[in-house]
Amino acid sequence: MNTIIMTGGTFGLGEATAKQLNASPDIQLIIGGRETRLPLELASLDSIRQFARQVLDTLSTTKINALVLNAGLSFPTAARSVDGYETTFAVNHLGHYLLLRLLAPSLARNAIVVMTTSNTHDPMFSPVAPYRFVDAYQLADMDLEKGAFGSVTFESGFRAYATSKLCNLLTARAFAASSEAKARRLRVIAYNPGYIPGTGLGRNLPAEALPEPALALNSDVTETMRMQAGEVLADLALGRIVPPTGHLYASLVRGKLTWPEPSELGLREDVAQQLWRDSAVLTGMGCD
Ligand SMILES: NC(=O)c1ccc[n+]([C@@H]2O[C@H](COP(=O)([O-])OP(=O)(O)OC[C@H]3O[C@@H](n4cnc5c(N)ncnc54)[C@H](OP(=O)(O)O)[C@@H]3O)[C@@H](O)[C@H]2O)c1
């Protein structure tokens, strides 16, 4: 039995991943979401701790073969998480960081961890570049700018989103470099599923802010993109796609998966380690 724990498996590309995984009789898939059997609200550190406890109780001595950290949001309607942090940073980065820390001791030898990032982490590919710094305290404290109608402005919301995706990539790198990951020969992957219009991610985005190509694509095309991105995520989690030696960043663009270098900031080991340590403080976790 292959045991897989997943976030963001209820909607969008993650739903396609979950469907793929559930189709296999030898996979035990546990999904954490706001309306799942084991509830998980990533905007609450308490909820994450409770979810992790329930997962570990359910598994008993069974080890986790894959951890898929795929949930994400952009342009939050609630400015702050339950713990008072900027919501994009809290849900996309801090929540997943804490879940990773809590479940890591239960990962099997050779287990796989996939974090869904985005090529928007890289200023070369993002309509709005991420911040040029990665300071967890500042990002957690950030106030996103509101526009005329009270919603988060495109610039401010997108910058926070792109930065949170940079944090996912850096977290994957820091975890891959940890003694914990090395000792158990864990495989860590940061996955960019590429731009997929029509998922729930843009639900709070004003229609006029959608990039032109999104409007031109018909629903059959976007559904194919969603299914493909979901299936690639399932293949990564199952070890059917293996990273080339020394590569951790998998990027699906126009149907093709490559293993490019992340952005300059995404490659900085010191930044990854600092983010790891600061996130430990913000989530009340210890750090070696
Ligand atoms: N779509 C794209 O173009 C694109 C491009 C690059 C990267 N990505 C990344 O791909 C991942 C999936 O995106 P998507 O487009 O499939 O988005 P989506 O359709 O909006 O799905 C988001 C998923 O995240 C979960 N989620 C959101 N907020 C949560 C919270 N506070 N607590 C627990 N779960 C929460 C949702 O679960 P609920 O059922 O609880 O709402 C849902 O399952 C994200 O990490 C995103 O950043 C997407």
C-alpha cells in the first residue's frame, strides 16, 4: 500500500491528481481540505496541528510514501490568517511549512515530497515580479493594497502570490538539503504546473485583470491543461517521473515538462536556510 497525504486535492489541478491517485487500488490517499473528512484550514496553525495529529492517529505505525503540498490561493478576501499573518503568505507558505515539519518524521525511507510552486516565482516569467527580498517576518506582516472597490489590487495581490511561490521553492530546497531528508534519501520536488486558466485560483481576480490568452482559450483546452497538470503531479508523487540528478525544480509549460534552473533568488542557499529558520519561529517549531 502506497500512503499519500495531499493538500489542495479538492479542486483545480489537484482534483485531477486525486482522481488519478484514487484510481489505483494500492494507494491510500488522505486529502486535507476545508470540506474533507479530515479537515484542514491552512490559514490556521491550530487547524494544521490538529490535521497532522489526526493523520498520524489514522496511520498509526504506517509511514507516508508521498506528501503532496499543492493547495494555494491568490488575492485573499480575508487580509489576515487566524494567527494574524498576511493570508497569501500564511496559506501558501507558512501553513505548508508547518505541515511538512509535522509530518516529516513519519515519511518513509525514499519517500517523495512535492510542493506546488509556480514559474511566477521568477521575475522573468511573472506578470508582476515577486519581492526582491524574502524576509518571513516582513512578508507575514505585510498589508496588501486595496483598490477602489475594496479588493486587493492586481499588483499587490500578484506580488504576494509570486513571493509565496518563491517561498515554496526555497522551502523545498531547504528541506532537500536537511540532514533529515538526506538520511532517509527523500526525493523533494518543487513543481510548476504552468498557467492553467479556469481553476479556482483566479476566483477573486477582477475579470479585466485576466491575461488576454486566458480569455481566448475555450473550456476544452483549459480542461485538458488542468488534467495534464494534475496527472504530471500524480506521476511525480508516485515516482513515475524521476528528476535528473541535481535537479529539484520541475516545470510544465505548454504540455512539456523540463527541469530548468529556478530564479536567481530561488537558487540562494542562504535565503532558503534563513526562510526555514524564520518560518520555524513564526510557526512555533524548533530548528536544529
Ligand atoms: N492555476 C494556475 O494557473 C497555476 C499556475 C501555477 C501554479 N499553480 C499552483 O497550483 C496549485 C493549485 O492551484 P489551482 O489552480 O488548482 O487552484 P484552485 O483550483 O483554486 O484549488 C486550490 C486548492 O487549494 C485548496 N485551498 C485553498 N485555500 C486553502 C486553505 N486555506 N486551506 C486548505 N486548503 C486550501 C482548495 O481547497 P478547498 O476545497 O478547501 O477550497 C483547493 O483544493 C496552487 O498551489 C497554485 O499556486 C496554479
